[in-house]
Amino acid sequence: MPDMKKIDEIVAQYSETQTPLIYILKDVQKEMGHLSEQVLTEVARKTAIPLSQIYGVATFYSLFTIKEKGKHIVRCCNNAPCYVNGSKEVLEKVKDYLGVETGETTLDKTFTLEFTSCLGLCAVAPVMMVDDQVYGNLTPEKAVAILKDYKMKGSANA
């Protein structure tokens, strides 16, 4: 059950902001992990913004998610510069290592694998983003090594 008091705090934080919805959803997702129907309904109630509008925003932007995801979000860029520099091979190796397809979450809930369009770092293509950290000049082996690091850090904290 999500902590609805936290939503109150986040909404209050943006009470003076002219168009606060994206900021609110970003902070709520960071706190809750994803934007469930229950959470979106509470945001609608607290902001007096129609649920349909909130749902539209939450499903339009690719960095918002309405379903539970893994602890780490892995986004592989699939734009043209990344593709011609080997992103397809990187993605295949990442999928093999994680044992998931794009859009899926590992069974242990450690990683969710997603496609993303341009991350703005075409000069170091192919590029992958894990959470908020971007990695460039990838090879399939380098990408897997990065993910192994995240897995090791997670098990060290467990």
C-alpha cells in the first residue's frame, strides 16, 4: 500500500508552481517506484486535475511508468547513430545476460530493460542509460560488465 501522506507532501511542494503535474508525477514516481492506478487517483484527488489528464501525461512520457519496474532501469538507445555503431549487438547481449526481452523485468526485480530514443550522446554511440547514469562507446561485453557492477553493488547492500 503506497504512503498517501507522501503524495500530500509532494503536491504541497508544488502548490505555487503554475503547471506542476510533471514535477509532481516525477517526484511521486521516484518515491513510489511507479505510478499505479491508486497513486494516480490520489494525485487527481489532491490536485483537482482530472484523472484522465493525469493518466494521459503518465502514459505519454516514456520516463513515467504505470507498472512496477525493477530496481534499475536499463535503457538502450535505438536511434540511427547508435544502431550503425552496434546498438543491436549490445541490446542482444544485454537481453541474453538479463534473460528478458525489451519491456520486461528480471525475475529478481533488479532490472527492467527498455528502448529509448536519442539520449543526445551520438558522438559516443552506442549508448545505454542505467537509472540516471549514461554509458557510451559500448561494446556488448562492456554493457554486460556495467550491469554486473550494478548487480554486485545490489547484492553487497542486501
